[in-house]
Amino acid sequence: KMEKLYRVILKKASKKIVPFRCLFELTYRCNLSCVHCYCANNDKKNELGKDKIFSVLEELKDAGCLYLTFSGGEILLRKDFFEIAEKARHLNFALRLFTNGTLINEDSAGKIKKLAPLSVEISFYGFRNMHDAITRVKGSFDRTINGIRLLRKNGVRVEGKYILMRENADEVWKLRKFAIEKLKVK
């Protein structure tokens, strides 16, 4: 029933040229160096400032946007991320967050909970050795898992994204099962 309603709303928004949903890349900076990533520029100089982002968020709201996804790079590398996200919630966007999870600690997990996002989406590339090889950062798997556990402990909905590559094809389904059963990831 909800799926049908969503499709009707999306169709009406498309006819009226309303940006119903938006993926907003806040930064290209990342603390990982994934082999497949298009964010080769780890530079801060091309990022929009907070005031410009606020202006764009207000324009999106005025245009009728409902769903807003913050992505990057790694969104938590922005020192002003929570100010930006709080502004988005103040404007009543249905918020999604894309993060690699490695920078989530007790404090940030609590702040994310207060944002009440629809979900936080985190990518998995394999189990420990495979994940770390793909991110090219030793210990990234353990930090990602820790971030997920902290979010789940705070009652935040976490969705796993499993990127299938030649290197990890043997692990991806077992990893998905692990994430669903052991981490309670959707």
C-alpha cells in the first residue's frame, strides 16, 4: 500500500518537475582510499561553505524536495556536518546518511540518533582482510563494525550496502548474512 502511494507521489512530482529527492555530496574528502571510488580528489577547496549549503537546502525545500541524502566522500569529516544535518531536519527533510562508519563514536552516534534519519547506509566490501584491502586502510573493517554497533545500540536504523567486485565475490553473500543476523542491519 505504501509503495503504491510512494509511486503516485513520485509520478506527480515528476510531472510538476519537483525535486522529490536529492543526493547532496557534502565533500569529496575521505579517510579511506577505496580501490573503486570516484572521489580521487581528497581536497577541501571545492567544498561549499556552510552558509551556501544552508541556502541550497532552503531552495530545495522551497522547490518541494522531501527526501534528502547526505553523501560524500565521508560526511563526518566535515566539522560542520551536524550543523548542516540539523538545518536539514529543521527544514523537515526526510534524511538519509551515507557514511563508511569508521568515524562513528559514542558522541556522534548519539547526535545521529537525535537527527532521526530514515537510515544510515554503510558499505561493506568483505570480511576483515578483504574489506581492509579494498579500502586500503588497515583496521577499517573493525572501525566500520564498531560504528554500526554504536548506531544500533542507539536505535538507529542501519542499512548495509554490499558492493560486488571480482575480488570480494566469494564473501559478499556470507557478509550480508553476517550483517543481518549479527549486526541487525537491514
